Amino acid sequence: MFLHRRPRENEDVDEIDLGYWRKANAIHKYFTRNLTEDEEDNCTKIRVTKKDLLDLQRRCLKINRVGAEVAEELLPTTSGFFFGGTEYDEYYMQYIADTLEIVEETLDDWQPNDYVFYYAWY
């Protein structure tokens, strides 16, 4: 599970890695449920806007501040073959912290002509 960036006008430029998650199924579910029409996810580039990242950041900040009791409402887990656990435990909270770091770094370096996308391969 990756977050990548490249200049919008130049598809020949190498993509820049912005973030990587492993088995963070709630984050995967956020991108596929909220940013696609058919929840297609394997090997599909899902465009991510600045507004999307701000929404994800807001959700993660609230979970980080309030705790796992709001996690199911804001960023619910999902099950699947490669998705790991579905508990709202210390691993889940680490995914939230990792996501906050990725999102904040991406937003800090946001350029108007960026094409940012989420990509999952399994």
C-alpha cells in the first residue's frame, strides 16, 4: 500500500514515494471506499486530492486524541486475505500515527501541479 506523487503534466517522470503501509486495512478501506466508485483496489491508481488528505488527517487526529472508541466510526477496519487484524489495538493506533506522519509530510510539500495517488498491490 503506497502513496505516490508525480507532476500532473508529465507521465514520463518517475513517481516519488510519499508513504508506505503494510496491513493497515482501515487506511486501505478509507481510500477505496471514499475515493472510488466500485471499491476496485488491486493495482489501481486512486487519485487523492488535498481535500482527501485533510479529511484523512482530521480523522486520524481525532482517533489519536480521543482513542480507539471513535475508531470504528471514523476509520473502520476491514477483513481480507492480506489485511491483518481487525482489532482496534496498539497496532491499529500505530497505523494511525504512521498515517498522520505520511499525510502531514505530503501536505507540507504539496505542489499545485502534483498528481498524488494511492496504490495497493497484493
